[in-house]
Amino acid sequence: MLRIVLFLVLIALAGAGAAWVADQPGNVVLTWGGWRASPSIPVFVLCLGIFAVLVVLLWSILTVIWRMPGRVRRRRREKRHARGRHAITHGLLAIGHGDTALARRHADAARRHTPDDPLALLLHAQSAQLDGNRDEAQHAFRAMAEREDTRLLGLRGLFIEAQRADDAVGAVMIAEEALKLSPSSTWASHAVLGFRCARGDWGGALAILDSNLSAGLIDKQAYRRQRGVLLTARALELETMDRDVARESVMEAVKLAPTLVPAAVLAAKFESEAHQVRRAMKLVEAAWLANPHPDLADAYAHVKLGDSARQRLQRVETLAAKTPADKPGHVEGQLAIARAAIDASEFARAREVLSPYVNNPTQRVALLMAELERAEHGDSGRARVWTLRAVRARHDPAWTADGYVSDRWRPVSPVTGRLDAFQWQTPVASLPSDKGTTIESSAFEEAMLAAPPPKRVTMANEAPTEPVVIASASAAAPEPAAQDNAPPVAKETAKEEPAEVPPEPVKPAPEAAESSPVAETPVFRTRADLGKPAQTPIQTVIPIVRAPDDPGIDDDGPSDEFTEQIGTPRDHAKAQAGGWRGFWSRWGA
């Protein structure tokens, strides 16, 4: 509406001006050489307006002619840019759905039409990666790293390619350069932090962690936890070399992360050595309430130096009572009580706390029962049966990170390099499944455990003899080979009861022979088809039986956690592992 009013006002002014000019009397005299003209004022104004319009028109024509080449060049450039953008868009879409040939074709078109476009360089690099041409991908990322606007993107691509090529030194240098350019770069800070942790450079890792907090990459709670983990790792490393620095580090760590098990254990050890028993007990109790762990129970039992085994048992019972029976960690307290009871020769107490778990035992329960049988009754047969059960039993909780099971806590995952990755939990291989148990208990084990423990007797003037298997009453049946785990019987007949003779004081007492209880039928069935196997010593460390679907850890690989060929068969050692797994498994080599 305002424009209409303004337009009408201008028309009115123009009409008023024209009327005013038309009302003016007089003529205008123009003389040019011998030519003379004297038009009236209205005619002169009209001619002047026509002349001005002609001049403007002529100037416009000359300007268009002058600027025509530039406009043609700009139009061609815009067409090329539009074609390049079209090729980039469709090339990225082709990469998204994995069409290598189409992505390569669009990448070539983008390079031809828009060679300086950053997206064209990115499309070229990603199409080369998709095609498996790493040399060309590195060339494209290197060109991007030389530009100011795409430097970080190029460094990120070179970092990924260095990881795939297992070039640890090159990857570290690239990540540190990117971190200097952009301290808020998440991938660079995490990579440098992981590298320094893998190298054991805890001071440098703490500096990177402080930088991450300043840049806002992590929150305050995560910062406190990760700093506590790094300080604990440094304290564990310096425990035997620089105890003052180790003590200072672990004390700060336990303040930042009071529920961290290794920090609480080491801090309690230092406090116990300084005769600060009450303070050490409080540290262990705080961590125990959050995460019951056997290391905490052991530290709590030995918090006061010089205590007897019975005093340690009482202290462990006090700690275990702090965990409710409905909490998952209640079993750790019961196992700790059983361990302390065996050390204190309180065998009845040990059997009492282990009795709820013997029907479906874990490996630790079975090994405790084997030790209990050997310590209480000296029954090596029952101990061997429980040891065999330990091989088949369910796994106990262990330090696990990214599928890797470790015998001790570690600050960094050897698979992905993730900080604070290890958790005390049951390994995946021992989780229950719908297939049922893989290995059933044998009739031999069931019969051996069902029999009561043997009594210790000593035969007068007679050395221990090899155990004899009770033969069948039939005379035609051949005598079976004696088995090394058969219970000993008297030499006369199977029907006569062995007489118990009191021991006589003789020379150094030989080992007592174990007599089997009186039974109408033998405990063991004869096996005529099997000969006596060669006796083999029981292994000190019981091997872990993995589930069929558990890939496990390469047992033939090197012992260093950061140089293991994790996930890569040794027969294909030259093959490219790729990704974080292949890179981190070779770090530190």
C-alpha cells in the first residue's frame, strides 16, 4: 500500500512539473557554427530528455559488449562448478551404498570439473579407500593436509591410513601435530592419550587428560575417574622403584576414585606398613561395598601385620558381613571366608561356607574344595577329582576388557587402547547358554565324591603298597590292570575287613597307607580294556576350558599385551589386520 501511494505521489509530481514547464513562456536559442535553432522551453526539455535516454542506452550497449568475455568465462566456470558439485554429491552417495565403480567415476568427474574443491579431494580419497588403493588415498590426504582449510581432515585421513599400515610412530606424530593445531580435536586427544598410556608415559597421559578437561572434551566426573586410573598405574609401576612417589600417587588416586580396587589395595598396603590400620581398613571397606573383590579381602585380612590365621579369619568374616546376601558380590565374601578358614585349619567352617556352592561349583570353589580335601584328610584322590571338576567348572569373574581376559588389572585395554576398560565380571565364554553343559561329570567323579573320606591307618612293619582293584568272583575272568586311583584294600581277600593296627614306634615313619571303607560292592568298576596309564604330575595352573564359540587369545603369541597378534592368525601374519585391533596389537613392538 505504501508503494502505491508513493508511486501516485511521484506521478503527481511529474505531472505538476510538466505542467509548470509547459506554462513557461520564451524560447531557447542554440547556435552551432552556421546552424541556429530557437525552440520553446517545453520542446527543449523534451529533446533534452530524449538525448539523455539515448546516451544511457548507448552506454549500456558499450558496457555489455565490454563485459561479454568475462561473463562468458564466469558462466562456463559456474557450469563446471555445478557439474562438479553434482559429481561430488552422487559420488558420496555411491560411497555410502558401496558402489566402487560409480564412486570412482564420479570422483574423476569431480577432479576434472572442480580440482580445488575440498569435497572433491575428500571424494577422491574415500573412493580410493573404498577401492583398496591406499597409495592414492594417502596422496589425496597429503594434498588435503597441505591446504589450510582441510589440514585437520587430511591429518585425520593420514592417521587412519597409518593405523591400517601398522605405522605406530607415524600415527603418533600425525596425532600430536593435529593436537597442536586443534587442542579440542577429540580423535587426536584420545589417540595421543592412548599412545602415551600404551608406552607407560603416565605423566604425559595426565597432561593430555588435563588438556581434555580444559577443552571440555570430558566432564568432571570422568576426569576424576580417569586421573585416578592413571595415578594408580603410575603407583603400581613405581611401587618397587620409588615408593614415595608411588605412595603420593596412590593416595591421590584413592581420593579421586575410592571404588577403584587396585588403588584401594595398594593404598591399604601403604597405610598398613605405616601402622595406620584403621585408615587402611576404611579404604578397603569403601571399595568392598562398591565392588567385592578377592584382592580387597586379602588386603583386609593382612591389614595388621603379625596377626595369626584365626585373627585374619575373624577380620575377613567382619568384612564379608558388610555385603548383603542378596547382592551379587556376596559369594566373594564367602569364598574369602573359606580361604581364611583353610589357612586357619578351621575346616568345618570352610565346608559350611562352601556347601551352598558345591553342587554347581565355579573354578575357585572346586579348587578350594580340592585344597580342603588335601589339607583336612590328606585325600589326594578326592583332591584330584575336585581338580578335574575345576577344569570343567564355570569361570569365575575376572578382569575383562573388550573380550580380553587378564589375570591382573590393567589401566588400558590391549585391544582398543581404551582407558579404564577392565571390569571385574564373568568372561563371555562362561556365560550360560541354551545348549546346556558341554562336559558332563563322569560316573567316576560322582562315585569318588559320594564315598566318605578314608581313615588314616598305618600297617605294622609294612611299607605302603600299590592299590589293588577288587576283582570279580569269577575265576575265568582275567585279572584287570591295577589303576592308579583305585582305593587300597587288604591283601588277603575282598570279604575280610582290614584290621586296624596301632602304629608302632619305628624308624622314620613311612607314609601311611589309606584304607578304603568296608563296602559290599567295590566303588570302582573294573575296566579290562584299559591298561594302567602312566602317572603324570598334576599341573600347577589349571588350563581354562573355553566355549566352542569363544575365539580366546592367541596362546602362541608373544607375552607382551601390546604386541600380541590379537584376532589375526599366525598363518596369515602378513595379512592386513586393519582397524584399531591390528594397530593396538602391534603397538610397542
